Amino acid sequence: MLDVLIVGAGFGGLYGLHKLRSQGLRVQVIEAAPSVGGTWWANRYPGARVDIQSLEYSYSFDDALQQQWHWSERYASQPELLRYANHVADRFDLRRDIRLDTRVIAAHFDEQASLWRVLTDRDEALSARFVVMAIGPLSSPNTPAFPGLDTFTGPVLHSAQWPHEPVDFSGRDVAVVGTGSSAVQLIPIVAEQARTLTVFQRTPAYAVPAHNGPLEPEREARIKADYPAFRARNRRMRAGFGCELTPHPLPTMQVGAEERERQFEERWAIGGFSLLGAFVDTLTDMRANDACAEFVRGKIRQIVRDPAVAEALCPTHPIGCKRLCVDTGYYATYNRPNVTLVDIGDAPIERVTPRGLVSGGREFGFDTLILATGFDAFTGPLTRIDLRGRGGLHIRDKWRGGPLNYLGLTVAGFPNLFNLVGAGSTSAFTSVIVAIEHHVDWIAGCVAWLDAHGHATIEATEAAESAWVAYGNAIAQQTVFPHCNSWYLGANIAGKPRMFMPLAGGFPAYADRCAAAAREGYAGFAIR
Ligand code: N01
């Protein structure tokens, strides 16, 4: 019998194993893929790289690790991130407790024994006192049910299920469906190789330049000179990163137009998410948001030479409402003669044909189809498992109206089950490794407390869960987030209930709430 079974060997599962094992617990990680690395194993499309600088998107739990690991670029590429995950697995001797190529297909809570009974696709039955779901909020790829998709005669590639051998697009006529972060990263690279590239855009994306390049040695040295203090400062930031830049002291509209423009220009030159942090109210005040959005629309009009194409690329929803894309040459790609933008906002894809697709009654031809159509976020990874809590309650039924949860970590009716970077936590708005380390440390503290007090189970109460979801909704209502169709809301998946799933209140306030619950003897939980 295990103390803890962890599902997933991405960054969450790796740190979970290290932390819980070092507490003397018997821990086993089950991973469906043939490798550790999670999202960085799966998302290997051309151009895949992190959108938060690597000195901040990396583990902080071990000072020797953060001192010794050297990132070659400001924003690490997928292969480098995968090397990092493998390095961590070796360095902390994690592999002996990780079973690869094994998928958890069922987990049922046995009320008599107060144990989780877990079944894998290798017909193995395991039991554990606790289960930690470390499967990531974005691990269930969304393939839209386009009629005729199976009749397409060329390759169909999904950005999140990319082949492991290199794909050569030279001489090919390629289509990309989608213009989210994955598409924004892969489009410029595929465009350089393909004979033609047609991009089917349902909603234009806001993209800001990464200004990626080799990591500056002086910056690395400066941060490493006192890395723990840098990490601590970041943990006090709303997003868990970005402590080197503070917002303007005044709200956007109290600043003169010239000064506002100067601030935006400075942030554009720095690149990445820094633009959204130029002013404190970008995500909470519509007029402030529109000033920032209009600045980016101005950049699009400057970069893209054809005014009609530029206009089609200009988003009209609030900036940051869908996750901001961080790009390298995205808009400029539309100046290439071999690239065509097809706006399908008002003319959804009707069907895929053997040699193309039909939208707005018109057929477009191509021989390779790339679906960069995102994920069934937050709920998809859990609901595809036969996951049942007390009384055989299936997670799909529990979450029929949306992912109810308490502290983003637990679900009423599912005792001793913890979820990492899920709905109800700030993870989607945080450098995810900051969220992972926070969650794992909280869970480790909780398990230690239960064991020290001789308790067998911990379970969120329905009252605490309802209050937590209401708190999350109330915060979301004060922001721009409800005003577009994002995966945060489940709006990208046909038929999914619309509920704002992540918590928008900022990491420090969230971490305080979690700490307070623990300090008060796990307030909001039933403990037996
Ligand atoms: O997915 P998305 P993603 N017909 O959902 C379109 C992280 N990430 O894989 O906007 C036509 O953002 C859809 O259109 P619309 C990051 O958190 C990070 O790109 O729903 N189009 C959209 O354009 C990110 O936010 C990095 O109208 C359809 C696109 O497909 C998250 O993962 C890199 C459609 C999907 O965009 C998801 O990003 C990559 C349909 N039926 C990902 N269905 C980094 O930079 C969907 N679309 C670290």
C-alpha cells in the first residue's frame, strides 16, 4: 500500500515525489507518457518555448539546482525544458518511483478502508492513502469534431500531440486552424518552410514580442547572487514573477496620453507579459484595458503591410482576457507572400474535405492540416479518468455545472484527493512552477499534520467549496475576464458549462488563504 500515488510526471509530479518522499512517505508516480516532462514532453511543435523567462519559470526548492542549472536563452525552448525535467529526475533520484508508459484509468475511493483504489491500463491495481493529480490543466487536447476530418488525405497534426520525429513542411501546402499561443509560436516557423501556409482564424490574438535571445550573463549573475531573495520577491507578485518591474504608480487613465504611450513602448521593448503590468488596472478597468489594447492594435497596423490583413488581425476583445501570446515574428509572418489569413469568425469551418476544408461555402485547398485548437482545460484531464469519490460519485457528475473545488486543491466528496494547478487556484495566472511548489508544500504540510494527529481523511466541506467558488466568481466579476470566450471560461469547448475556472485574485492573496486554512486546523475541511 502506498502513502501517496501521484498521477503525472511533469513538473508537478516530479516535485511532488521529491517533497513527499523526503517526508518519509511511500510515493509512486504513474505517467502515461514514455518520459518525464509532462507538457514539455507533449507540446513539441516547432517553436514551442516557455512564455515566462526561465530564470523565473524554474524550480526554487533546491538552491544548488537553481545555482548550477544554466539556461541558454531568456525563454527556454521545449527541448531545453525537457532536458531540465530529465536532469531533475536524475539529480534527485526520482526515476525509481516513476512508472512510465502507464495510464491511470480509474481511481475509486474505498470508504470502508479509507483508501484510493487505482487501476492502470496495464491492469495493475494499486492502493494509496492519498492521490495527487499532477496531470496539468492543459493536457487534454481539443480536437474539434469537424465533419469529414477523417476523410482528409494528408497528415493531420495537433500542436499538443506532435510527432516525435521531425516534420518537414518544405514543398507542402499547409493549413493551421487556431491562433492561440501554440499557433502563434509555430506559424512563423512553418511559414518559413512550407510552400504556402493558410491560417484559419476564428478570433485574432494579441501577441507581444518575446525578444528572446541568449540569457544575458550579467543578469544571470545578478539574480543568482541572491536567488532565494529574488524568488521571495516574486512570490509577493500577483503573478508570482516579474518582480524586477513595478507598475506605474498611477492608474492608466490618470496618466497623460504621452506618458501612457511611453510606458507601453517601454514594456513592448522589454517584451513578454510585462506589457500587462505597465499599469495596475489593465485587467480590471475597461478603459485602461482598451488603452493597452489600442496600443497593440497600433503595433499590428505598423507591422502588417496590407491594411485589410492588419485589420483582420486586430483583436476587439479586452487584452489579457484570453491568455496573452508571447511571440517571435508572428504578425510580420503575414507580410510573407506565401502566407494567407482566412478570417472564419463569421464563417465557421463547415467540414473538412479530402483535400482541404469548407468555410463560408468556399473550399480552401491544402495537403497538411495543423490543428492548434487548444485544450479542454482544467476539467478535461480529470473527467476522462473514471474518478469516483464517496458514494461512487463520478467527477463528471460532480462537475456537471463546472469544477467545484476548495482552495483549488480539493473537491468535496473526494477525500484525500489533491489536485495541482487546477480550477480555483491562481495557477493559470502564475508562473506555474511557483504554483506547483506552493501546492505541493501545502499538501505535504497537510499530510504531515493528518499523520501527526492520527487522522485518516481530509475532505473539503460543501459549504467551504461553495464559498470558495463564490469568492472566485466575485473576483472575476471585477475583472475583464468574463468579457471574452476563453479557455478560462470553458468557452472554447462546445457544450462545456461557462464558469470562470482559475482564480484571478493574485498569488499572494491566494497563498495567504491557503496558509490561513492550514493554520486554523484545516478550516473548511471535514477531518476524520
Ligand atoms: O490553445 P488556445 P493553445 N474552429 O485555446 C481556435 C498555454 N500555452 O494551445 O479563440 C476554429 O489558446 C481558437 O479560437 P477561439 C497557454 O496558457 C503556452 O494555443 O476559441 N478555431 C484559438 O484560436 C495557452 O493559452 C505556450 O475563437 C478553433 C485556438 O484554436 C494555452 O496553453 C504555448 C476551433 C486555440 O487556442 C492554450 O494555447 C502554447 C474551431 N472549432 C500554449 N476550436 C507558451 O508560450 C478552437 N479554435 C508557454
